Amino acid sequence: MSLHPRFRLIVLSGLWMLSCLTVAHAETFVSGVVRDHLTGMPISGADVALVRNGIQRDHATSAADGSYVIEPYLPFPGSTFEVYTTADGYVESHKVFDATSPNAHVDVALIETATIAGTVRMPGGGTRANIPVSVAFQLGDGTWYQTFGSTQADGSFSVNALAPRSYRVCSGGIESGALQQCFDHLDHVSASGEPAFSAVTVGEGEERTGIDFDLDNGGSISGQLVDTHTSSPLAGYAADLQLYDAAGEFLGDQAFTTDAGGHYQVRGLPNGTFHVVLASSGPFIDDSQVYPAIACDPNCDPLLGDLVTIAASGDVAHIDFSFHPDALVHGKVVDAADGAGLDGVVVSAYVAVPTPMGTSYALVWSTTSHGAEGAYELYLRGYDVAEPYYIAAEPAAPFFSTVYPGVSCTILRSCIGNGVPLSVHPAATLEGINMTLPTGSAISGRVTDAASGVPLLAAIDVFDVTDQAVWWGFTNADGSYSSNAFPAGTYHAVATVAGWPFACAVYLDRPCPAAGAPLSSVNPTPLILQTGEVRTGTDFRIDTDKIFGATFDP
């Protein structure tokens, strides 16, 4: 019987498809042996990955005899297949192989990595930890590929996992406060503007030692930072000095903190002509500037500033910066009982921040009240004054935290939004933002293990006589805690130790009630607090080996 040509085509097509599927699902694999390039010895424990078109398909680990097998492997004409091999102490290898036939055999010879080590001595001969050491080699396009190490406290460094080749090795730099130096040249740059260096060549498996550096101070820039509003030097002010070349290319930066007179000095700068940018995150509208005194926050274009010329090992003095608050808030913090000023109260500005969970309040800036009048002055930066903000006083107990103009509460974050938000304009000064703080009561104490006396991490909850929570917090590392202020009255305190099974107690050494039962069911000791009282010694001694419950026998 002969088939109609149409049916014969269908049958033949089906057989061809079946044949293709059979080939595609044949048991095929990639195998080979991983050996040491120099000795030829097998390498066990190497990771061998099969990669197709940049995507890892599978991997295997070489056996004791160096052999590996990756299966199944599907031949795929026209695809790029590679075997990537890694092993501790060896340079990663990747080999392309023929993917047109099954059962490919790919042997791998791994090259042992090299190490470059030495010592970095700071100017004057001392040593320091975390001084950077860069090891770089040049790629075919002329760019440099770098890997980094850093010194130990004794100045020693070791950069390993290097492929055998020639490297440029350098240490120091602006960030470290010493002039960058490349082995073994004292000068940072050559006449062409490129680093001057002698190549350090390492062979396969070689540890090259004695790559030492004696760094120089180089040039420096010094000056003073001043608050123009108070005409006072900014003592202990943290900032970052950034150096750019004449074309505006970033060269490096160095962080510093001013001394008592607001002075700073950054060292380790190369000789040449540069632009200088000072960046900080203080309470000033112009806390980032291009020298001389050109405000540039948030985006600083160094080319807007003047050029500063640094001579070799010389100091460029009087690179000064002065800062201006954008807006000021003045007021007083006083005791509601007698109107006396309160010294040392933290006064902060908050802004409302919408979130998917509702409105939260972000801290903008803080200051502290001072003197017999409890006066404060709060700076606001330029980006703060674009939206309303809330002023809050956060005193120590027994005074209540208070949001302007007079909203008092135990948990400040819960009541900031109940205050009156204020708006200011750039260069404005708001006067008379005063807050009167009422007096409450508070408790403090420690939570310790009953047997050993070891301090415990615990949650502390304070409840009123109706079992409503009025305050909660956590113990410190030494087991101590101090509550915020809450109204005078009668309370119960509960300490719950973290962990499972947990331990829980009601002051004084009573069990925690069973689920759903009131605190009164365990006959706890009441805390009867008067206005202005901070009850110390509200301690808990908890048996952490026992789960307290309603069956606890006093």
C-alpha cells in the first residue's frame, strides 16, 4: 500500500521530529581533568562551571584525581559554550569549546596566583592601619585595572590572588593624609602627568616581598571654618575637603574635624594647581562650598571656584570657609510650675513625611537650651524651610516632652502631629517659640538574673490601674532603664526578658498573669507616684530558668 504524498510528508516530518528529540535528549556530558599548570599535578576541589552565552547552566567539583564530569550537556550548534574553573590559590580559567558534538572533553591547567607584599611607613617613620595599597595593570585599551589592599597596624600589607604579570604598585594618597607614591619613585607624577613607577613583576606562584614605601607629607591646605551668624569658629566640625584638577576631574578627598579654634589642615596633596571643594552636612544653607565661599549644595561644580596652587611639601594657608544659617528659631524652655528656665533640654525640629503606613516625622536638626532663662536658638537649612515643621522639647524625666505650642505627652513621636506646624522663609528669624513643660513622674531601675545577677535585655511596660499601657521601653546593656514622664498616679510595671522560653515578672517579683487575666490577678506591688517623683530602684530579679505563669506560688 502506498501513502498519499500528503500523508507521507506528515509521517516523514514526524519521524524527523522524533529523531531530533532523540538526539536532543541523548545522555551527553562535558568532562576533563584540572591540573596545576607548572607541576601537572591534579587539583581536587576546583569548581568547574559550564556557561552558555554568558549564563551558567551547571557546575561540578573536581575529584581527588582532578577529574570532573558535567551532565547532561545538550549540543547546540551556533552557541558559545565555555568552561570556567576556579580553585583556591589559582587564577580563574575559562576555555571555549566546540558545542557541535556531544561528549566534549575539556582539560584545564590552572596558573597559581602570585602575591605582592611589603611595608608602608608614614611620614616620620610611623605606621598605621588601613593605608590603601593599589596594584594595577594596563589593559589593551590603555586603561588601568586595579585591585586594592590595605596595611595592618604595623604597616605591613599583602595583596594576593594576582595573575603573574607586571604591575604598578602605589600607596598613600589624599585620603590617607600622605603623598601618594608608586614603587619605587618618590615623585607621585612624572612630567607627563602620569604616576612615575617601576614595574613589579611576579611569576607564577611567586611571593614578591620588599615592596616598601616611605611616604612623604606632600603639600597641604589649611584654614578656618566660621559660623557667620555668631562670628564664632566652628570647633569640632566634621567636613570633607575635595580636590579637583584644573579641568574639574576629581582627584581625591580627605575628611577632617576642626580643632577648638575651628582650624583644619589636610596633608598628602600633590603639587600643582587645583580647585577646592568643602562638603559637610551641618545646619547651614551653604555647608558645601567651592573655594572661595561659593555655595554649591547639593551639586558642586568645582570649575566655579578659583584655582589654588600647591607647591611641593608647602602649605597653602587661609583657605577659609564661612557658613550661614538659612533660618533661625528663637525661644525659651521653662518649668510650668514656677516659670524658671530649664537648661540642657534638647529642642528639635521635625517635618512630616507621608508613608504608605501613614505620616511619620523626620528629625531635621537639634539644639540645646542653655542658661537660667532656658533660651535656645535652632538653625534650619535651606531645604528644611520649604515645608512646615514642628518644634519639640525633649527633656529628662520628670518633665513631659512637649510639642509647640503646648502639647505634652509621654511618647513624643505619638503626639508631634498634634502640635502647630510653623512655616518660615529663607533668611527669616522666628521669635518667641516658647514651650512650658509640665511635671510628671517616672521610674528607673535594673533587670537582672535572679541567680547570677547578670544584667538582662528586657522590655519594660508601665500600665495604669485599668491595664492601659502608658509607657514602654527597653533596658540598656547593663540592664538599666529609665522611663519617660507620665502623670502622677498608681501604676504596675512589667519586665519581659527576650528569648524563648521567655521570662516575665510584674513588679515586685510577681508572676505575669495568664493570657487574658488582669494584672491585679497576681496581686502585684503598686507604684504610687507623686508629681515630680522619679522612683529609682524599681528593679526586677528574674529567674530565666523558669517560665512564669498564673500558677506561680508567691
